[in-house]
Amino acid sequence: MYPPLMKRYIAVVCVAAAGVLAVTGYHLALNLSAIPIGLLFVLVAMTFVTSVFPVRFLRGNGMASVQLPVLVAASVILGPALAAWVGMAVPWTYRELKLQVRWPSILFNRAQFALIAWMAAWIFRGLGGSISHLTLASMSLPLASAAIAAFFANMLLMVWAFHFRLARPVLEVWRVHFKWLTFNFWAMVPISYLMAAVYHQGGVWPEIIFLIPLGLSRWIFSLFVVVRQFYQNTVDILMTALDAKDPYTRGHSIRVGRFAARLAREMNLAEDLVEEVQRAAALHDVGKLGIPDAILNKPGQLNPQEMLVIQRHPLLGGAILSQIEGVGLARDWVLHHHERFDGQGYPHNLAAEQIPLAARITAVVDAYDAMTTDRPYRQALSHEQAVQEIRAVSGTQLDPQVVAIFLSMVEDRDLADEESLGSGFTTHLGRDLVVDVDQDPKAAVGRLRLGTS
């Protein structure tokens, strides 16, 4: 379901676009003979080709494509009326064509591109721009202004759509969902400028050459997705290694990651931080790969020497993660997940807020899951007993503020009775965390597009 504010936002954008299309449609109907069919065909074909295969956002259900430079050039070349209709009718993705996107999102995408194309054309003309005056030897302020305004409007429309959909602050939405593509997005502004200028000096056919830099821009977008997938694959490999060493450890790690993500959301952390907290929490025991099985699976109490060995696993985990490119703060979070709030933990005796928040979150859910599952040396505690133990060590072993939020989260919910994610780890870990892992992924709101969309 679409949130009410998002429905209203989509309605406003669509009504504005409908008004523009009604006025421009009447103008076109009176001047059908003046439409340049050959030029229109080329620009329509280029717009469609650069739209149809977008790249999915790193997070959420947005899509990024590279048709906006073509649309801006078309608006300058064709004028406001024809450009608005091209923007409405042409920039479709294959998922929209297959009706795999919900109709309100399809309408929003049609409306925003119609408005953007119409606006860019009027800014160009309003500032005194003329296609007959464009040259590569001199700067055209009207053309540059039209291109920048179009890209800014597309970004702004999308950011606010995500804001209403997710009910998160606008700046957070931009940082979490759009920051990764901002440089490449704005780097395409010169392409739109050059397309319009080249048309004046060389005609329509040289425009086709711009498919090369636009294709390169799309490839760069896709590289971000590939790099993120490499990171995910590395996490999967480590989880497989944990499974091979000790099946219990894998199940425990998956649950801790899942519970940590829930707790992070309860604490109102941004979704990119929730994602990283979940990964780090799931990998908190990765250092146990370097601990002998005889110690890990010992049925009785550990002696002091064995305890020193087991206490090395945060250091080993930090060392392992330090070898992974892009792991970021997750290394420190894993390194410090056994620190205590009172400073009596290990490996560095950090206290209170010296301990990273993600490590304090992990410590709480790690303690809960450890107590509510069977170990070689003891039977599992009940949910009520585990909650009582966590409450007892609040302020000494565990952060009292994190504990308070955790206890509120589990007040009427027995996490110990919930099914482990098991083989669903790769589905839920770091994939579309905008949608709660308990929800059906099909319930996600339809895909909005950045016209890069």
C-alpha cells in the first residue's frame, strides 16, 4: 500500500502534468504539419533505448536510467509542447512495459518526465535561448540552466517521493538512496548540453554517437550494484565457512543479525546503518573460525587458558574483516561486540559510549539469542528468563538505553519462538531493507525512477 501522503503527492504531480499535457496537446493538434517526423523519430528512439533497461537502486525499489540527457536535448530542440509529450509517452522501462510496476508509480514516472521536459524547454526559451545560436565554441547560459534545472527537478521529485513513502527525513533519504549516484548523475549534464549544441551544427544523425557515453554512464551505475554484490558474496562465503565449522554458529549469527536489524529500526537508525548493523551482527562471531573446535564445543566450563583463547575471537574477527574491501565500520563493530558498558569487557576495556552503538546493539541481541538456544554446556533458557537476565545486567554488561528499547520491542513478542532465517540469509541480509524482513517482498511499493531517471 502507498502511504496517504505519497498518494497525495503522486496525485499533485499527475494533475500538474495532466494540465501541461492538455494545453500542449491542443497546441500540437493545431500544428501537426509542423512536427519534424525524422528528428522526432531519432530522439524518441534514443529516449526509449536509454530508458528501457534501468539499473536498480542499491536500496529500495527505485530505478536509475540514463535517458534524461536525451530528454533535455529533445526539449530544447523540439520545444515545450512536443517535449512534454515525448517525456510522458516514451521513457518506459521493461518492467513498466510488462506491467510489473504498480500503476500509481507508472503514472508518477510518466508525469514527472512530462513536467521535466516541458520545464526545461521553457527555461531555455525564457532565458532567451535559441537552437540556432548554439555553438560548441561558446557557452549558452540558457541551455546550461535548462539542463541543470531538469536534473535538479528529477532528483528533487524522486527524493520527495521516497520521503513520503518511507516517512524519513529528506536529507536522510538523499544520503541513503541517492548519494551513491549523485556524481554520475550530474556528470551527465554536459552530455545533454553537447547533444543540443551538436544538433545545431551537425543535424540529427550525429546525435546517435551520444549513445556511447550514455551507455558508459549506465555501466558505471551498474558497477556500484556489482561491487555491492561482491561484498554480499563475501559475507555469504564467510557465513558458509561458519556453517562448515559449526552449524550452530551459523544459525546463531543469522538470528543475531536479524534481531539487531529490528532493534536498530526500533532505535530509528537510518536504513543504510540498519543494513550495516545487520551485516556486522551476522558476522560478529566470524573470528571463531580461528578457534579450535575442542574449545568451541567443550561440554563443560572452560579453564582460564581456554577462556583466553575464546576471548581472541573478536580480534580475529576484526582482522578477517579488515581484509574485505568496503567493510567500513563493521570491522570495529565486530571487534568490540564483547566490550561491557562498565568497561570490564574485552578486548580493549571500552566503556559506555566509547563502545560503538552497533556493537552495543549486537551485545544485547547476542546475549538474548545465546541464552535462548541450547549450548553444549547448558540447556536454553525461556524467553522470560532471558529477559530477566538482560534486565539484571543492564547498566553493567549492557547499555541500559539499548536494553530498554530491546525490552520494549520484545514485550509482547517471544523472539526465541521465531523461526531462524536459515537458508533465507542472502534474501534478507542487505537486500531491500526498506521493507521489513517480516513483510512479503511483493508488498513493496512500485518502482519509482530517477531519470538519469
